[in-house]
Amino acid sequence: MSNHNKTLGLDKSLYDYLLSVSLREPEVLTQLRQETAQQPMALMQIAPDQGQFLALLVKLIGAKKTLDIGVFTGYSSLVVALALPADGKVVACDVDEEYTAIARRYWQKAGVADKISLHIAPALETLEKLIAAKEAETFDFAFIDADKSNYDNYYELALQLVRRGGLIAIDNVLWSGRVADPQEQDNRTNKIRAFNQKLHQDQRITLSMVAIADGLTLAMKN
Ligand code: CA
């Protein structure tokens, strides 16, 4: 297998340059990112260029109804909600009341709170309920960025919920590089490795793994 690496390593100055000529982050998202940076779990937030990429994808496929699995302080839900048409809808899933309280505050501030319905419950339960409520194949887009040990379960349910031609985006698939280091044998790293291998073989989807931020897999339902 040819594995000549044509992907640029981004050092700080090149990444700053990339942002300086491409980032169009609305002020409300910048403020949310700054507030989230004060939180102990700040690393869980997606990168701003990644958010902008998700917004582009959502517009590209003409999405109206989306899933956000793992909300944290609400950046991904908000960036997607801002990209949706006025009648668009985000079904947001998280278990944490405290972080999602920050999320709600910014959704209000951005004027898109009515587009986002937040379900405080284990996401697996929320997704199962949507399927039971006959919402399978009605979603256009799903973003998976919750607990890594359940990635495969979230993926299987999201695959039922998105329509054909719909897109599932999965975050952290390169896991700070640990997936490529055989010394790393902890549970979450192994789960992500197994998940990546499964998707590589999964003929139900059209696949691309993008080296943006911490690695983003794009899976279009065939
Ligand atoms: Ca993430």
C-alpha cells in the first residue's frame, strides 16, 4: 500500500494563517468558545474551523433536520443551527445539566433556541425513542461527539435515523494520534480503533476520514 503522506503538518503559525484567511466565526460563537475555554473540560469543544466545515456540509446537503449527539456547551449544535434554514431543527442529546445550561444561554443569545430541542437523557435512549416514534430516515445530518465507548451504538442508531444520502460526522477518530500507537491499549482507544476499522469495511456508507482537528469521519448513508 502506498502511504506517502501529502497531508501538511500544521504548526501553530500555519494553523493561525489558515484561520486568518478562512475563519468567519460569528461573534456569538467566539464568545461561547471563550467562555468554554474557562471550563475544566474545555478540550471537549470542537475547533472553530471544524465547526465552519460542519456548517458548510449542512448547507451543501440542504439539511433541515439534524442530530447532535454530545452537546457539551453547545458549540456544534449552535454552529449547525445557524447554518439551517428558518424551519430547521436540531435534536440535541446530552446528560449534563450544567454544561448544557451554558449551551442554552448561547442558543438564546444567537436567536436559534427555537430550532434546537435539547434532550437531557442518555443519548441511546433518546435515539431509540426517535426510532420508536417512526422518525427513522427523517434526519439529514448527525454529528457524533459523545462518550467514545458508545460510538458504535450511536453510529448504528444514527444510521437508522438519517435518510439515504444523509451524512453522519464523527469526531475524535484520530484520538490525539493514540490510535496509531500500539502501546496505547486503554479501553477508549481500542474502541475508537475498532470503530474506525468497522467503518472502513462498512458497505452501507460512502466514507471519508478527514484530518481536521482531532480527526473527523464523514459517512454518507448509501
Ligand atoms: Ca470532540
